[in-house]
Amino acid sequence: QVQLVESGGGLVQPGGSLRLSCAASGMMFSSYGMRWYRQTPGKQREFVALINSATYTQLADSAKGRFTISRDNPKNTVYLQMNSLKPEDTAVYYCNAFRGPTQYWGQGTQVTVSS
């Protein structure tokens, strides 16, 4: 079955960096678009970044200039490089794979930005 496993979250000081990874299995990874979302308690899940199968990328306004999304198809992995982190970036970050109406979600990884 399809599995998406996020890693790389943790505690970081404001201004710091983290790289999140999402390893996929059980799917033809290269044919799927991949997205990162984030969610804080009591709020809706928020779009962060997208990379499609043709490596077109899109970032939320809050991520532009600080975050980069990339993918390594031979490794079945998508990355989110996050720089200049702010306390408001604190959230659980989720990986999402999509192709047409089909979607899969990972279990999430916690990112906490605090001094």
C-alpha cells in the first residue's frame, strides 16, 4: 500500500533552518504531484508548497523567499528546505501526494520554532 513518511522536524531557533523529507513507497512516485501542508491546533490545514511531476513549483505567500520544495525521483522523496524560520512557522507539516482525484497523506512531522 502507499506510504508517505515525513521526517526532519524538530525544535529550531528563530532564523534557523530545517529540511523536511517525505519518503514515498507503494506508488509510482514520479507520476504524482507532491505538496506540503501545515496545521496548528484549532486551524485548518494550510498549503505550503507544491511540486508537480514536471517539477513546476508553487509556494504559499508565507513561504516565498524562505522555503524551497524539491524532489528526487530515484529516491522517491520530496523535500522542503525551510530557511529563516519564524515562530509562526510552528506547526505539524504534512506531505501530500496527488494524481487526478487520488490523494495520499503522511502522518506529519512537528516543527517548532522557538528560542
